[in-house]
Amino acid sequence: MRSLPSVLGAAALVVLPAAAPAAADDHTSPSSFTIEDSRITESSGLAASRAHPGVYWTHNDSDDGPYIYAVDSKTGRTVATVTMRGVGSPRDVEAISIGPDGDIYVGDIGDNLDGTWSHVWIYRFPEPKTLKNTTVRAVQYTVKYEDGPRNAEAMMIDPKTGRAYIASKSQKDGGLYAGPKTLSPSGTNIFRRVDDIGMEVTDGAFAPDASRLVLRGYFEVAEFRWRGGKLEDLKEEPDLPLQRQGESVTFTPDGGTLMYGTEGPSSKVTAVKLDGELLPDATAKEQKKNGGGDSTGASAASDKEKDRNLFKGALTFAVAAALFFGLRTLFRRR
């Protein structure tokens, strides 16, 4: 006789896949892709190109070297490798972002021993106009935190003001740090704590219109309204795909989709569409103008709630059915 747990499991397997919402786990979306370059095994940051539609910039962490890769999201292939000069030997590159000036900013900000290094660095160079293997001379900025060294994996450049922000990784005492209005290549740039963050953060990104800031970790994600350098909580949270080691996130150039990256060979970058209040202000306005969405998000939120209720209902039915048939079989055998 089959045990009751095995019956329950079988019933769940029959019912749940058809009812569970699949948006966050859908790797077949045209916007999702797999990084095919065998050199990229620890993709730790992601930034949507401003100059080349459909291209995403990424890099390895640890001691891979001063290399930045441009990946075509249609094929997953690397279409350009940029080698940075003038930055010494990068230690732990964890983040990448593009500023309003069109420059690429690279965050060599990791510190796995939480305080071993008294300072970290940010590198900066113009996004190449042509996609080809090239060597660039990057500007190097020295960074320190006002309250002492810490580990961080998220660096974001405000797309309106150009100001650099870093989110520390620790879940216990994580915080958001703002750099000077303008980074200086001479001396030290002090980053000051401007807000607390109650989650482990592995990456973050501003929306193209700077109205939203998203922060992700391995198992959770949060999106905030961004106003005048202040975080404001939203009532909704974006979907987070289940990934091998979730390390990166960026908005698509139109602001309507989040792209989630993970480490590992042939790593997947998963596209998750946004709706409701999660949509950046400019994106929601454009969708409303084109008749493609409800700017209040009420309809989208209602659809999401229906999906959740359908999933809960299917789960309840599966458990009830398993218990009923399992117990009936048990009593018949006695």
C-alpha cells in the first residue's frame, strides 16, 4: 500500500503545475536569455546598454581581471569585451551601472571578510559607441564609508543626478550609502549612510526615469519609490525567479521589465514584467498614453490576486483530495 505522504505528493504533482503562476519562472520569454560565453562563470552585475538596444553589460566577480563583457540578449553571445586600463588589479568587482552621461560605472566594492579592506573602488569609462573588443583608460575613484569598512555588492548611479549609491550586503545592519554629488578621482570619496535596509542585498538598480529603486538578494527583492534621495515603501513587491545564486538585477531601457541574473556557467537572465505601482512613473504614463495599461494598476493587481487565489485553491484541493483518498484506502485495507 502507498503511504499517505506519497499519495499526497502524487496529487500535488498532478494539480499544481497547471494552476501555479509561471511569470517569474518563465525562461522562454523573448526577453530572457542565457549567457553563452564560457569565460563568464560568475556574472555578478548587469546593466542595460543605453547605446546598443538589446545588449547587457556584465562582468565576473573575484579576480577575473579588468574585463567587462557586452552580451546580446537575442543570442546570449558576447559581442564585445572591454579591457580597463589604469585601474590596477580589481579585487572583487560586484556591480555595474550606467550614468546619465552615458558612462559605465563599475563597482569594485566586494569585501567578503567584512572590513578587511579600508577602502574600495569605483571605475568609470564611456560606453563604447561601437561594439568590438577594445581597451579603454578608466578613471578610478577611491571610496570609504563614514562608519567603517563593510561588504557590498550593489552600486547604483542615479540616472537623473548622476550620484552614486551603494547598498551594503549585510542583512543585520545593511544600509544605503550616498556618495558625494560628484566623485573625485583625487583623494577619497566618503559615502554616508542615508537609510537602513532590512535585507541582504546582492544588487540593485534605478529605473530609467529614477522614480523607482529595486534591491535584490538571494531569496527576496524589494522595490521602492525614489524621491529626492529618499526611499518610500510600495505596497507591492516584484516577483523573484528561483535562481542558482541570484546576483544581479537591472531594468530594461523602457522600465517595464526587470532582468534578473545569476552566477554559474551558462547562467540565465530572467525577464519579469512589472505592473501596477511597480511600473516606473514614465513607463506607466507611456503605457496609459498608448492604451496598454491601467495607470492605477488596479486591473493588474486584481489579476495577480486572482492568480494567487487560484494557486491557493488548487493547493487546498490537492491536499484535501490526498487526505480523502489516502485515508479511504487506509481504512479499506484494515
